[in-house]
Amino acid sequence: MTATDGGCRPTEMQILQEQKFARRMEKDFVSVRLQAGSYKESALSKIG
């Protein structure tokens, strides 16, 4: 195994960090969507 091969493969630590980051991004995305949904509903109720 050459040095370049080793550099291409992500280590377990890197994989775990990426998974953690992906999960956090997912949570943020969901909360943002929920907030946007509630904003939309309150705006609609004000109009109606």
C-alpha cells in the first residue's frame, strides 16, 4: 500500500466526524423547515 492510497481512504475518525456533521446539518435543516412552516401558517392566518 502506497502513501497516496492511504491518503485517499478516510479514517474511521473522519467518517465518524462526517456522520456527526451530517446529522447535525439534518437537524438544523428540519428545524429551519419547521420554523418556515409555522411562519407560513401564521402569515396565512393573518391574511385570512
